[in-house]
Amino acid sequence: MSVKVHDTFTPWLNEYAQKPKKMNNIVKRHASQIQFNSAASAPVDTGALKNSMEIEQLDFTIGRIVWEIHDGVDYGVYQELGTSRGVTAQHFLGRAAEQQEDKFFKDIAKELEQ
């Protein structure tokens, strides 16, 4: 009598191990596009707001991938949301995120299907 022990899970595990890296690349690519689009549509006076847009990875663990798109000036939030003192909301960052939303979810869904 003999018993054969073999591993049929290794190919699946190797593929699964690459998923977080692939997902991180998708999230980073879309965050970069949001950064680019928000900078392109940011209001320009001196160009400081437009030139200060950047992305930063805040977390990359299993089940949690976080990239942040932010500006580097004190007044960016007032340009984005407006003020009660007459600054009209520009929504340059929110609009850029909304424009990317469908493409982002399609890319995530496509990767999960593979």
C-alpha cells in the first residue's frame, strides 16, 4: 500500500500571492491619474496649488491598500469646497476622483475575475 502526497495548491497560492501587488499597481495607477487630472483642473493664480498636487501611499497590507491624493498648500480645501466669504467651490479634486471611478472599478473587477 502506498500514499502519494502532492501539492495541487502551489500554482494557486503563487498566483494569489501576486494579487495584492497587482491590486496595488491598479490603485496607484488610478491615484496617479486623479493627481494628474486634479492638477490640470485646479484653479490657477500663482500655480502653487496646481504644482503641489501629489500622491502618497499610506498603507499596503493584505486587504488594505491606501493611496492619498492631496495638495501641499494651506488653501486647497477652500478652493475645493468654497467658503462663506465668496470663494466659489471648484471641486477640482472631487471631480477628478469621480471621473476616474468607473475605470477604477472596471480594472479592479477585471483583476478579480482572472
